[in-house]
Amino acid sequence: MVFMKTDIHFLCTQRKASLLETLKKRAKEAIGADVSIHVKPKNDDGAILIDKILSAIHASSDKNGHDNPVVGYIAKELPEGKLLESWTEKLKTSGFQLFDTTNAFSELFAVKEAIEITNVKKAAFLTASVMKHFVVPKLEKVIDEEKKVSHSSLMNDTEKAILDPAKVKVKLKAENIDICYPPIFQSGGDFDLKPTASSNDENLCYDPKSVIICAIGSRYNSYCSNLARTFLIDANAMQSKAYEVLLKAHDAAIAALKPGNVASVVYQAAASVVERDAPEFASHLTKSAGTGIGLEFRESSFSLNARNERILKAGMVFNVSLGFQNLHAETNNPMTEKYSLLIADTVIINEKAAEVVTSISSKAVKDVAYSFNEDDEEEEHLEVKREVNAKATLRSDNQEMSKEELRRQHQAELARQKNEETARRLAGGGSAAGEGRGSVRSSSELIAYKNVNDIPQSRELMIQIDQKNEVILLPIYGSMVPFHIATVKSVTSQQDSNRTGYIRIIFNVPGTPFSPQDANSMKFQGSIYLKEVSFRSKNPRHVSEVVQQIKSLRRQVNSRESEKAERATLVTQEKLQLSASRFKPVRLSDLWIRPVFGGRGRKLTGSLEAHVNGFRYSTSRPDERVDVMFGNIKHAFFQPAEKEMITLLHFHLHNHIMVGNKKTKDVQFYVEVMDVVQTLGGGRRSAYDPDEIEEEQRERERKNRINTEFQNFVSRVNDLWGQPQLRGLDLEFDQPLRELGFPGVPYKSSAFIVPTSSCLVELIETPFLVVTLSEIEIVNLERVGLGQKNLDMAIVFKDFKRDVLRIDSIPSTSLDGIKEWLDTTDLKYYESRLNLNWRMILKTITDDPEKFIEDGGWEFLNLEASDSDSENSEESDQGYEPSDAQSESESEDEDEDSASLVESDEDEEEDSEEESEEEKGKTWEELEREASHADREKGDESDSEEERKRRKMKAFGRARAPDKKVSRGIPPSKRPKLR
């Protein structure tokens, strides 16, 4: 193509000429230019036509008064094909004045139009998605499973992922996508930071102190994007420092990409960071900070080096690529002795600030640095611990005894604290009942330990929680470092496919104050703050216990500091703000709701959507709609289907809302993962039946799919709750810990009750059970003793006006687990052999709180202390109510009142006999033998078993005050029994 002032000449084949014919009329109308098309015959070299075009150039120059024509051309474009080679040769020998216009065209195309920017963003999104959702998980799996995979193999797999965007859930048409260059994977000491580098056939090296560089680039509609990340494996201090300095320099280069700056400023900004923070790395810094990018991968005229003085403009796009070359690590492994670092992002210059369009692929140290040696250290600590225990113990159960002793000591300390707290509350000078969201302490008041000598000494470098001082102790660089629990912003855990657990703790740092009124958070700006820390463990149970303890302590502290702001009365809900039309709300479809809507007709499923300030659940019926405001949510739970038939989301609210015509504080949304229906009739199917196997496989796939959908919804909502405007609500989905659960009867039917980090819940059977741990005063475990298969749990709340919650018929085998859980959550528990009449006890406390405090507070429940006063059992047992064993023997109908009264008189006589026997100090075995001997002497052996059972029941229920309903002629209601 040759452009002149009034003419445009094309030299091409007949096929292309037919396409260009339409330009003749349009060019004439638009700019008044004549278009001349020179058609080259198939076997012609085009020399005659080239001479014709050159003559036209002479004629046009003469016409404009120029003796020697001036022709601009792109010098760096090498000719391809005989026609272009002939054209280039004739042009050089024509005698024209030739000027290179490469830079002029490059500057013309450097500023992108809106459609071009869109294409670049789509290409960048694809590149970053492949890195985040394919490359990183692929590398983690290879390293975790210690596989041998070559760089070239990783290159091929990554290229396929780019060309098939559906693999990374990117909705772009595959026909518009291409790669900029074959993906680059480098490790093992052989590094090349140039874009022309290639992936060799050597295996990926992930030994300690090794470095892996990954660089990928993709095109969308011919527009390029680029991304490069460096991954550190068990990095030493020097490697970590080098990466942190490079990251700062890279961010400084991006910050310098502003309209009006010259290109050299970008490189100078990066170099100054390196010179200031780590001058020893300055000589290893790459000579350029990147280049312009667009239709061409490298727009060389806009290279970001120290000599380029071209002006930057809004709309330009750059591949900001910075690295350190040929660094040395102190290691004996030749594969890791030499290493390089590289970071690259695609950046668009806007009017105000540069936009990193590949930012969804994190380059933060926490996301690229991997540590795999922690497990070995933990195993060594465990071995040392086992050796010490083996030397110190004489019996195999001594370790358990010491654990029980520690629990008793902790419970004794909790008893003292609980009595002091109760005394303050009853005296009206302290914390109120319940929990709320009020002001918290300022950062200046947060002191973990006043003196370094107060830090508890520990031989094991493991995460520890100091409940007394409200501190978590973290092992960092071989030392236990204390952090006050109020500095913890959040703590999360996750588990990979190899049952390896990860703990991630994020701290409050300056710029994110603990409360909007906290003016002290910026007081120590010169100090170094730890933003987050991660730990890895091969014991997922230990991970869940540590996370539970940290969350429990954090919520307890927040609860104590904000008790005054508890919502005590119903409030009017705010109005739901729907998400803007351009922002699609987070959505979960095909859900059922509990409680159900009223009215007749078939029940319908609905959708749950997360909007600006709340959730909205709606069905296809216009009158079936529920709004749940974020500010009204007290607890949020996500329970995946494991041994249950449903996967659910549950919200426990501060204030009641209306669901249909029902007033409720609990709203649940769920999906049945499999049909809760069993086919009756037909023969029993074989376990090897192919149809049966296929059906089970379908059920498993459906269950996993539903759990994954719910998990994605929960993750996105947690991200929404993490935004600044909602962070003050302190909301986060809690997940029940099944391994700590136990069966029991909280209401009328048996259920499986499960603790969470902040609650005790049962979310399957209705009515639901949600008990906030911070609202509990004490827990009393009743009917605990030898020969008992079940026990009961009485939960006493800080608000003595609330009824005591009873959970009956808990198997005695769950006792140790319950005691361990209560102790780790700092809940004081007591044990008793009988059920107590809690209404009478609480009334006595509230009527005369001073006497309750003088008598030792809750210590009257201490079973060990009260055993010494067993002689006064008749007086002390007046507050008890009949146990399950006695209530089962009572009459069921109101018409049999007189018979029950007669039976109670007989019971008193038998009880007096039992008292005389107990006064002699005889054991159960002795009493059993005597009773059996007496039965044989009377010849009434057939009734001996029944008599023994009756005697046991009366012994456990002796000297109890009869229920008030019985005294009025109303039989007590029977308790539910487990079948």
C-alpha cells in the first residue's frame, strides 16, 4: 500500500482486489482520494506494476513542487515473499529520500480506543484466570504429591487451558483466543527472563530454597496481555527479602505510570526502591521495566528503560515486567544455588491512576511463598514430647491423668472468675447478660503481657491460647510471640485433598482500625506490623481445635466489651437495598425455606439473593418473600450434607421477623441432596447390581455438586461481609464441628447436637436449637454416676429470667468429649448425680443474691465439695425434682392419682431403709449380693431382677420433693425417651 496526498495505490492479487473495489467510492466521498488497484497476475513477479507505482510517486512529487520525493516506510519490518523483496529492492535503488516511520506509527497506535481497551481487559482476565485457577493449583498438586513433571509438559497443559477458556470457567469464544507465546516454566537454576525464553524438558524442581518462574500470555481478538509470577519453595531470609524488594519496586513502577510522565521515570522509580532498600541487588535488576503492549506483544518504541523520554498518555497499555537476574542462594544443592525472580502484569494508564488488569492473580508474598518443612519440625517436636512422656510416666494412663488434672485446675480458675463475674452482675456493677455489638477497646489499651517474664514458657513451638490473659502465642522464627486476641481480625482454616490443614490468621493493622472512633491506631506508624500469618499442619483435628479456640476467645472478648449494646427489644427493620442492575447479586437457586410459608397449595422452591444490606428469598408467588437484613443476623451457619440428607444455610436473628404468618428468630434455607423416600415392594436389590451402583454414584455426584454450590455462595457472601461498610457487623458463616457432636433430646425428639466456634446448635430437626456460648453462665451435667447409661445437661444463662435449657438422654460415652469441649471454650461446668429444680434455685438466687455470694456462689454444685455434707442430704435435696427413672414409674393418666400417692408412701418406707443401708457405708456390689441372698432365702428368685432395678431407681431418686403438679393432682409430663 502506498499513500500519497491525493492517491492511494494497492498492489495485490485478483481475489484481494475484488474486496478492495468497495473502497474506491468511499475514499472519494470521505477524503477526495483516488484509489488505484494494481492486480498482479498469478505467475508474474510484479516488477512492471512496481515501476508503475514508483512513477506515480514521481509524478505526485513533481506536481507538489518537490524535486526529490520523500517516502516513509517501516524499516524493521522484514520483507516476506518475492513480491515484497522486489518492492524493497526497487525502493532502495529508486533514489527517493527514505525515512523510518516505525516510531510515528507506534505512537499513533499506542493510545488505545475503548473497544481496544475492552479486548485487552478480556485477554488479561483470561491470562490471570489461567494462572489462578489452573497453573497455581497444578503446581501445588505436583509439589504436594511429589510428582515428576517436566517444564515442557506444564507448558503444553497450560497452552491447552488458554485455548479452551471453559476449563477455567471463562466465558469467551475460543475462536477469538490465541497465545502470545508458548507458556514459560523455569526452575532448577536455569533461568532466562527474556520473552523469547522457552520451557525445557527438565523436570520441575521444588527442592527447599528452589524458585519457579511461570509466564503466560494470551490474545483476544489479536490484542495481547502478559502475566508472570515467581513461586518460592521453603525460601530462606535472603530470597524472601529479594522478592519483597522486587515486589515494592514493581508496585513503584506501576504507580509511576501516570499521564504526562516520561517513560524513563517508571524505571527510575523501580530502581530507586532497590537502591534504597537493598543496594546489593541493584546490579541484578533487569535493564527495562517492560514495554508497551497491544496488537504487538512488544511495542519497542515505548520500552520502559532509563533512556526513553517519550510521554505517557491515558489509554496506553504496558506490560510492566521487572526481575532480578542471576542471584545466588546459600545452599549445597546445585539446582537451587542460582535463581532469578520475575514479576509481570498488564497495566492500563487511566486519567487518575494505573489499572492492573491481571490483579486477580495475586503476587503477594503470602500467596507465592510455600513452606513444606513445618511438618517435619512438628514431627520432631512430637517425638521429643513422646520421649519425655515415656521417661516421666510409670503407667500408660498417666498422661490422661495429667490431662484430667489440668482440666480440673482450669475449671477451678473458671469457677473463681465465674463467681466474681456473677457477683458483679448481681450487684449491678458489671457486665450485663448476653452479647452485643458495641464499642471495643482502643488499640492503646491492648497489652498482651505487661512484662516479658509473664509470658508462659513452652518447650513446644505450637500455637497456644492463653485464655486467662486473652492472648494467642504464635511460633515465629523459633520464638513464641504473643498477640492480644483483640488484634486478630479473622482466623480461617481449610483442608486439602491430602487431609493437610492450613490456618490463616489476619491481624488488624494501621489503616484498618478496630472501630471508626479509634484514633490510636495510627499512633505507632513507624513500627512494623504483622498483617497476617499462615501455618500448616498434617493434623486437621488439631487445626480445627485451634481455630475454634481462637474464634471462641475472640467472640468472648468482643461480647464482653459490647454487652451494653445488646438488642433487648424488637426493632423496625431497615429497607432492603437491591443491587444495581449492572451488579449481579450473589444467588443460590432451588431452595426450600423453614419455617414454611402458610396457606394452601403446593409448596414451591425459591431463590436466595445477597443484596447491598441483606438477603431476599422469593418464590414465583408474589406474596412469598422474606427479607433478612445483615444487621439483624446474630449468627450465620453453613452445614454441608455429610451424614444428613440436606445441605443448609441457617440464620439466627437478633430480632423476630415474620415468615408468612409465623414469628421467628431462625430462618433456614436448604436443599435435599437425595430423595428422602424409600421404595417399598419389589425384591431386595443386590449390592453388586449395576443399576444400584450407578444410582449411588449419581447420589454422590449430586451431593458433592450441591455442597460445592453452597460453599461458593458462602465464600462470596463472606467476601461481601468483609467490605468496609459491613465489617462492623462482624459477620461470618460458622460451620458445625461434627467430630465434637453428641446425641441428645433438647425438646421432644432425639437429635444430634453439634458445637460451632460460638454456638451449640441442632439445625436438622425442628424446633431448631441455637445457644450462644457467650450467653451461658454455667453448665450442669446431671445424673452423672456409675451404672448410668445416659446423662442430662442443664444450661444456665447469664440472664436468670430465661428458663434453664435441658438436653436430656445424652449417652454417657459422650461425657469425656463434652467436658473437654466445655473446658476449651472456657465454660464452667459442674457434675451432679441428680436432676435439680432450677426454677427454685434461680428464684432463690435472685431473691437473695448477697447470701448466694456469701455461700460461695456456684460452688454448692461442686460434687466433690458437697460429698462431705452427705449427712444433711434430706435438707439439701428439697430443691430436686424427680429423675427420669422415677417419672417413668409414675402413672400416665390423671385418673390414677390416688394410686401414685399410695406408691409414694411406699417409696418413703423403702427410702428410709436405703438410707440406713447407706449410713453403714456399704457398696453397690455388697447391696446387690445381700438382696440376691435374701431373695433366695425367701424362694422368690423370679422377682430378684425386678427388685434390683426398683431398688436402684429409688436409691437415685430418694428424698426428692414431689413435683408441684403431682401435689395438685396433675401428673407430670413424661420426658421423651430414646428408643
